[in-house]
Amino acid sequence: MLKNHMVELVEVGPRDGLQNESAIVSTADKLRLIRRAIDYGVRRIEVTSFVNPKKVPQLADAEELAAMLPERDDMTYVGLVLNRRGAERALATGRIDELGAVCVTSDSFGIRNQGQSSDESLVAAMEIVALAKEAGRSGQITIATAFGCPFEGRIAIDRVVEMAKRAADAGPREIALADTIGVGVPAQVSEMVGRVREAIGDLSVRVHFHNTRGTGIANVWAAVIAGATTVDASLGGLGGCPFAPGAAGNVATEDVIYMLEQSGVETGIALPKVVEAAGWLTDVMGRPLPAMVSKAPAF
């Protein structure tokens, strides 16, 4: 067990958790979800994305939601953006603290997801970080499909390391490795996190896993052991990508917290409040959610 170890959790439910849902969740319920996340202890939340509302109608209320965010000095509200236009929209709200930029490892996914090749997406992500810094905000870069692409299959670790090294030149808050379609396994995660850490110097590594094939929680543990300091998770295990066929939900906030806390890793999150929030979200969605801990007896 990792005694006296601390891991930061980023709640991505309001964005990644809802973006692939067929039903539109009301802005009021999105705000309630954010308030509940704050209540159970999260201090960094991916609140929405500033992308083409025609492509992701579930998040068409980005500006409206941003205007309603609780004003708190201890919170970091993250807005996902894919290009300059999205970055400008997010910054114009005056309420987004951090821009989340995304680059992708494969041309096939990049064209479908954001109309850019892999290299073009990296250049755009670096530009977004620069825009954030100019505006006095922070920027992060996520390398999507780092563990596999739905169209091109397995991605070479060397390619991910190369992209991470180039991304680090932009001076982002961190580099995130995202298993967009949930194909990664712990051995792969350990190697990739370790090699990326070596390549990016003092920058931190964040990880983002989907539980499509049941390996998500194991991958979180492998990443933490390998030195990742921040983990994305989604309340109830909701999530998916509209442009990645078969990409099931994110690792669930309550499942990640239980596993880490029981392993001696501190998160600062109150698990009973997470479970309570998951019950509320289940009612909002009108169906059982994928998470396991919120369906199990307290222990």
C-alpha cells in the first residue's frame, strides 16, 4: 500500500459523463451535479466543453452553465476546447479557470473527432495552452487514444512519448494520457506512464480511463504506482465519446475513491457523499449507472 500518498481527482461527469447521453440533461441538473461534486470534496471539475453544439448538443449550454458556476476561490473549473474558437468562447465567459486541450495519436480519429490530423491536433493544443496563459489562466493537454484507436488499433508507445515531449514544450499544467476507448491494460499503463514521466521532466502526468473492457480500475492503480498524480473519474461511471464507437463509461468516481482510500492513498473526497450523489444522479438519468461501489453495501 502507498502510505501517506495523495492523488488528485478531477470530476469529469458534467462533461465527459454527459456528452454521449441520448437524453439532454437540464442545465439546472448539471449545476446540481457540479455543486454535489464540490460538496463531496472535489476541487477540480471538468464542467463542460466549448465545441460545436451541432456535434455535441448535450453540451450546447456551455456559456449558460459557466455563468451559473459557484464563485469559489478554492475551485478550478475546466472547459474542454478543441480549437482557437472554442478557447475564445471559454475565456470570454470569465468563469473558466483552465482550458483542457486535446490532441490525438491517430489521423483517423483526429479527422473524425476534431477535423485535424494527429500533428495538427497537437499544434492546436499547444496554441490553446498559449492562449490560456495569455489570459492568465492555466492550460492542460490530453493525449487522446493514447492506448489504442478505434480505427487504427494499437498505438506505439514511442508515438505517445514523442507527442508528450512536444506537448511539454508548451508549458501546460500537466500531460494527460487518455484511454478513450478502454483498451489499455495495467502493464501497458505502467510502461507508458513511466516513460512519459521521464520524457516531460517536472510536469505531472494525469490519466483518464474508460472501463469499456473492465480494466479501468486496475489501470488507475497501475498508473498511480507508476507515478501519475491526477486521475479523472465520472460520478456513477457515466461517459463515452460520440466519435469513438463502443467507448463505454469512464471509471466511476466512487469506485476509484474506494480503491484508492482502501489502499492507503488519500484523495480528500468523502465517499459517503459520493455514493449519495450517485443515487441522485441515477434518478436524474432514470436508469442504473455502471458504477459498482454505489450499488454495494457500505463497508
